[in-house]
Amino acid sequence: MAETSGGGLGRRRFLRVAGAAAAGSVAGWGAPAGGTPVTASPPPSAAAATAPSPAPSPAPSAVPERLLPGDPDWRLRRYGPQEAIEGYCDRVSVLPGETAGLHVSTTAGRFRVTAYRMGWYGGALARAVWRSPWTPGLRQGPAAFAAGTRTVTAGWRRTLDVPTEGWPEGAYLLRLDAEGGPQRYVPLVVRSASGAGRTVLVHAAPTWQAYNRWGGYSLYYGENGQYYSRSLVVSFDRPYDKTGIKKFLVHERPVVELAERLGTPVAYTTSVDLDAGGDGVLDGASAVVFLGHDEYWTPETRRRVTAARDAGTNLAFLGANTCYRRIRLEKDARDVVCYKTDASGDPMYGRHPSLVTTDYRAAPAADPESSLVGVYYDGFPADAPYVVHAPRHWLFAGTGVAKGDAFPHLVGVEYDRVTPDVPTPRPLEILAHSPLTCVGRPSFSDSAYYTAPSGAGVFATGTMRWAEALMAGTRDSPQAHGIDGRTRHFVTAVTENLLRGFAEGPAAGRLPEPVDNVGKVY
């Protein structure tokens, strides 16, 4: 999200949820890896006995993962006070079989952890794969604060190990259950070593952290609620605020569920891992999908994604404001650096212009996101109908839409548009052209599609509410900005067309080519 004051770009105002740093000591606290693979659905109550010694991981099931029974108990039932229980992993992702360290602070006498893999599971949407023993709980010490960059770091000791032996690749929520009821989520991705022949889902971990306000600071606000006092560097070594990981729950989980329901061959990674090389996960991938809000990219992530497109891998951007901020990952990728409008204070300024952490479109090394994504970020806030412009496009097949059909509230809260006077791939077809007003300024949101010389197809929705609309009106999003069931069905059908079409390899030659209509529309 941009903080630009001119041109109608508003400043985001959202609820301030400042996490209070816990106090206390943790001398000598630590627990070895333990727990058991889960074969039954509901977790035992807090009064249950300590779990038995770890059992061997089960043999891989002959039943496809998506057809296994799920555990609808995965949702949080009680949040409780901020300090009741909190935690974070010392790794954003692991390969299957690797161990992640979990750092927990709680006021409860004991707690336990259940790992839920998110997916379809017959509509249950998650499956429990592992549960820890009951573990003694202690309240860990206060967070550290680096004044120079206004960085909050919990710095807690490692509480227990989370072994992933036998876990399928996927996106996981570790649910912390404190004795007495309070609960929290901690995200963990069990990433894929290879995405060859599969659709790679990229989880936007740096963007999760950019908006995380635990300890009172994010890349948007300081403890006093002002932009000028925001962090310049944020750390993964702290819990997430509120439900743990709202960016994942709202903007990413619905796409995971749909892809797994369809049986799409899926691989999983994060943008942190793409920056580090990604284990070659993009090599030979059929498609790469960026989910509902993937704003913060390193130059290396962008380079690898561009190379994948140029090698024939299809790209889909199911949000808006994608690849907008240039960041660096430092301290073993545990720190996200982004000076934004204070770019002149970045240590790279005057030394390595292409590494200065500001907007990609800004000096000193302007490289607008539109050259890759096809659309250009235009503003916040917006709330407008999504208006179909090219109803015969293959992505709209089976939806029955006609030109001018509108889907209320689907455009928002941030949006992109085609902007002909910035670098934009051609030929490019505008599929939806939605009039709106942003802070008193008339504009448009556009969905757009192009094919690269390699044959790769590239689709961008132009609205941040696309992924969220997949669960609009359901138990997990009953209000959803007023998005109705008709809109949910439309977005689901288009996304199904996209996932099926892109899963078969380079789009050009198999699917209709884009008809450039930018000159007619603009």
C-alpha cells in the first residue's frame, strides 16, 4: 500500500493493534522435539494427559491429500489477552523432514501445538498432521528495540522443536493452545524442492511482516500511530499481531483451498525462498501464482520470476499492488528492509542504486512493476463494481457474462490499471475495465492478459479483493465488503479456468492469443 499524498492516493488507516512485549525470565527453558503424528480429528482438551512419546511418521497415504478427511476444529475459538500466548517460528519455511524451532511466551501453566495443513479436505479446509505434548509455559522477556531503524525483535528462547517428518508440502498453521483456552496461529510453509510440471503458489511472507504491528511497529506505523515513526526494518523474530497471520488467512488461503479442490498439481514456496534461489522451484514450473497481496519483492525475486516467464512459465497475479516495493532481506533473511520515502537514508543509497529500498517506480533505479505484471498500481482506497470488458476471453468461459456486466464491490481496496505511458508488455488485452473514484479522483481498475515471446501467459486481476472473494459469504468471511454469492461464483469460475489452463504449460499456441485493445480503451 502506498503512502503517496498526491494524485489521489490515500493513506491506509486500519485498526492499531500494538502487541505488548511480555515480561519475565526464561532461564534454562527449552524442550526437545516431540509430539505425535495426528490420525484422529479433534485435539484433546486442555485437561488431557501429556502426549505419549513420538511415534514413527506414518507411511505416505495412497489416498490423494485433498481426499483425506479434514479437521474443522482448526479455527481459533478464543483469542484472549495479547500476552496469553504468542509465538513465532525461527524459519519462514522448511523442506519436508526439516525441523523448525518454535519460540513461545505464555502466561498459562502449559500449552500445546497442533499443526494444521491448509487445503480442501472435503470442505473442512484443514487437516491436523502433528500435535506436541503439553509443554510447560513461561512468559518470556521483553522485546528488544533498535532505535536507529525502529526495529522490534522478541528475541525469545527456543521453546520446542517442530519436526516435519512425513508432512506433505503445503501451507500450515501451527495453532498454539494455552491451558485455559487462549489460542494463536503461527504460520509455517513446508516448501517444495521442485515445481517442475506443477503450479507454484508463492506465499508473500515479507508482505505479512511489513504489515505486522506486533510490539507497536510495522513498516507503516510507529507506536504513536504515525507514519514518520514507522520501522525502517522489521523482523521475523516476533509474533504476528491479532489472529496471527491475517494476510495469509484472507488473501492466500482461499486460493490454496481452490487449487487443492481442483486437484491441480501444486508446489509451495515463499518469496523469501525465491530470493535465496528457491531450490530451483521455478525451473520447469507450468505456472507461478502470486496470491492476494504480494507487495514487497527483492530484486532477486523479481529477476527469477521474470526469468521463469521468459522460459515459458505462466504467471498469475491474483491481487493488486504486486511487486510495488523493493526490499532487501538481511540477517539470514530474518529482517525485511524498506526505507520507502526515506530512501536517501538507506545504506545502499549512492552505492548500489538498484538495491535502494523504495518503490520500484521511484528513483534512484526506477523499474515499474508494470513491465512484468502488465498493470500499474494506481491507488487506495477504492470500492467499485468489477465491469467485464472482453466477455469472450477464455478466462471467462462458462461464466455467461456479457460486456458491461458488473460485480459489486469486487474492485478494492487497492487496485491496478493499465497505464499506457509506463513500460507495459504488448500486445495486451484488457478483460475488465472498471470505473471508480479514488479520493475524489476518477480512474479505472483493469484486469489484463498478455503473452510473452516465450509463450507464457500472464494474467493480473487488478483488484486486491479477488482471492478474498473466493470465500465471500461463507463462514470465514460472512460480510466480505458486501460481495455476494453471484460474485463469488464468478470469481471461482474464472480462477478455475485460469488454474486449469495455466497448469498445462505455456499458454500461447494452446489458448487464444490476446487481442490488443489498449488503444481503444485508453
